[in-house]
Amino acid sequence: ASLASLGDLEFPVFTNDRFLRYRPATKAADGESIDGRTIPPKGTFTPKPVKVEMGENVAWDSTEEAYYSQVWGMARIRDNVISVDPVARVTPDGVQVVGTIFHKDFRGEPITPERIEKELLDMGVLIPVDLQVLAAKLSESADMNMPLPNQVLVKGAHPVPGRDGWLESLVATREETGTEDATGRLDFRNRGVYPMVSTGQIIGRLHPPTPGEGGIDIYGKTIPPHAGRELKITLGENVLLQNDGATYSSKAQGVAVMEQNTLSVTECLVVQGNVDLNSGNVKVEHGSVKVLGSIQAGFSVSAPQHVLVEGSIESATVYAGGLVEVKGGILMPDGGEIISDGRVIASYAVGARIRAKHDVIIANEIQNSAIRTGGKLVALSGKGTVQGGVIVARRGIEVNELGSELGVATTVGIIVEEAEDKKLREERSRVVQAIKKIETTLGTEPPEALLARAPEAKRSALIEVIKHREALIKRRESLSGKIHRLQLRHQEEMQNVNIQVKKFVHPGTMITFGKTRKKVEKRLEASTFYWDVEKRDVLCR
């Protein structure tokens, strides 16, 4: 017996195609000479049967004694099992059908867009199929004489999430990320004058969230969007909410700032020019500092509220109880650090060391920097690239590009531990060491056994040591419980944050969530990394 393919099975078969014929075993038979004599077969031959089984997507045609396909796919014979692997697959979100494009089928006949469309309809696709796009892909496959893997055959639309409520700044001279020049390019250095508002001036207007736009999957079903969240603004110092409930005005002259959803107008010390030998270090006990030039290497600026820099920060030390905004960039080849109890905003960061309790927003590139933020790290408005260094955030990361084609070591991650975690672990370690020290001297026997073999004169002291050991053991258990509850809380917190990359993630980039590390092995596009609580692992979608 034998199996005979009815074409080249390196190419796909379509639904109902007969692609493999079965020839049953037959015994040798006598022949006959021209004069009518019987000619027996030479030798002895026992025909051997061929045992095969039908796997997935295959059926048997008894009339033609052939196997035929029930799907569009690639015919395979593995371990005496005949099956057909589907060429097309629906993505998990149901928005796309992806598959490999071949320009001809197993019989050598050209594959047309209409043949593919029919197979997609048989799969249940109800949205229109772009035949022109399929024709272009088939033509490309024919020109290259090779299949095109992972091609989008038909695509619905992902839902567009609604925009969160936002505060529109009505102080026209200030731009957070830059202004456009005459050619339409974004100039990150020229942001205008930081707004000083006057008494009674309208400074902002609150806009409600938008509902978003629904998507559609390949089956024609609507995918509901996530609506935007309402922005709740707290009135800070010197700010008045108008009767319309959405417009804010200033009650005093000062600097308008938005920090932790609190809108304030605050006082500000202005340094004319650079912070250098002419000014010396700048430190104020009240209010904010605005530097019209740059903060040069080796100098420092400290303010309990905000530090606003028109130029750059160059290997300097800066502390702010609120916002640090740098209209130029942060360059720290020779040391320095920025510490902010609020947000940090800059055009770019090279070799920077930044610690912020809230968001860090870098418009352009981040290179070889060490950034730790209790809020979000956002780099979207310009190039938005992160190359080299270590970036960790608590509330999420949103950038355009991670890593580089040259494989520069880049680590980004989500960290949710607090100072309390470290203190608890350190205290538990001290308690464990104290227990070990006692048990090394006394042993681990029950108190009754220890007291029974102790001399009468030493029993009272031994009782105190045993009591101390029992107290330490209780403290160890209490600390372990607190640490465990904190870990559970951190796991839940990590589940609600992610790392979003709008464009590319290059190989070699390290993604971390807590202590779990995941190295990117291949280039990815438009990816979101998140923590799966059930699998306790970093996943990507």
C-alpha cells in the first residue's frame, strides 16, 4: 500500500481539496503468454499495508479513495497521522485574522484574493475584506517566489479609549513641551516665559472626560471603549472656582502650578541669569525659585515648593518640595542629582540622576539615566526614546521607544516597595538573629526541659531569657504577617499599572515588575507589558 500526494504539499490546500490518495496493497497475480500459457510471478512477495490515521481538519472520500481538507491550510503527515494546519488564525482580541500568504496552491494554481475571501467568510468573518490589499500581498509573494508569514488578512478596529478629564491652561505664554517653529518642528528649548498670573486672571478651565469610540471585531461585534476618568481638582492657595464650576481664576499675583491635582498660585523668587559664581547657591525657606538661565555644574538650588529653570541643569544638585521644570535639558556627566517631592519635567535627560515622588515627564530622549519615580515616567511628546540606564516607576511607564538597535543595556520597571518594606525586613532579620543567638546558647528544647536541668540559682535568670525568646518569636511572626500583607498589596498594585511602548522595543531591553525580570528577545512593536497576578509573571500584549 502507498500514499500518493496529488500536488506539492509545501503549498496550501483549500477547503474540500483532495490532496492525498490511498493505494491499497494488492497481491501478485499470474500472467499469460501470447500463446495462452500461464506465467506465475517470480519469487514471493507479501504486500504490506500502510496504517495512517486522520488528524484534525481532514476527512476521507471513499469514492475517490483520497483524503481531503476541511480548512484552508498546510497538509502534514506526522507519525502516520494526516492533518491540516490552518493557515489563518484569529488574534486573541478577535480584531484581526493573521496568516501566511502563498501565491499558489498545492496544485500550482494561482491563489486569488477571492479564494482567500471565501475562506475568511467560512471562518465567520463578517466585516469587509480588502481585496486590493490581498492582491498586493499575493503579487509580492509571487515576485519574491516565497511565502509572506504573519500577514494581516482582514482587520477590524480596536476601541479608542476616552480621554480623561483635563485642565486647559489659559495662561498662553507657557508651553509644557515646547513650541512649533516656522517649519512646524517642535522646539523644546523655546517654551516662552513661565506664567506669572495677576490677581483676578482666569488661569484654567476644566474639561469633562470623553466616552471614547467603540471598536469592531472580525465578527462584526462592537467592542466597547473604556471611558475617560473625571479629573477632580482641589483648590490650592490663591485660586478661586467660578460659578460655572469649571473656570479657575487667581486671587493673587504669582506662579500658577498644578501639583497632585491641586491648582495653586504661589510666590516665586526669580534668579536673573545663571546660578553660578555671581549668584552662589540658592536656597529659600518659603515659596519657589525661577532661574532665567541655567544651573551650572557644582551649584545647588533648594526650595520648599517649585524650581523652574529656563535653561539647563548641568551636573548640579536640585531639591524641590514640588515641581522641578527644566525647559532645556538635564545633563549630568560629572555628578549631581534632582530630588523632587512632586513632578520633574524636562526636554531631555542625559546621564541624569532623578528621584521624584510623582510623575517624571521627559519630552525627548532619555540616555544612560537613573530615574526613580513614585508616579509615572512619560516620554511621548517628542522622540520619547529611552536608551541605556535604569528607569523604575510606581504608577506606570509610557514611552515611544525602549532600547536601541545597538543593544544598549536598558532596564525599565515597576517597583511598588516602600521604605516601610525595607524597615520591616531589616527588623525581622535582627529578630531572627537574636533568636538564633539565644538558641545557640540554650538550645531549642521546651522551656520545661531547660528549667528542669538548670541549677536552682540560675533558674530566675533563665526564665527571663526564655520570656525574651518567646517575645522575639511573637514579634517575628507579627513582622512576617505584616510583610506578607504588604506583598499581597504590592501584587494587587502591580496588577493595575503597566509599561506602554507606542512604537518599538528593541532586543536586550530588560523589563522588571518587582523582583521579576523579563528580557526582550526580539524587536516588538506597540507593546504593553503588565503583571499577571495568577501567573505571577510579566506578560506582553
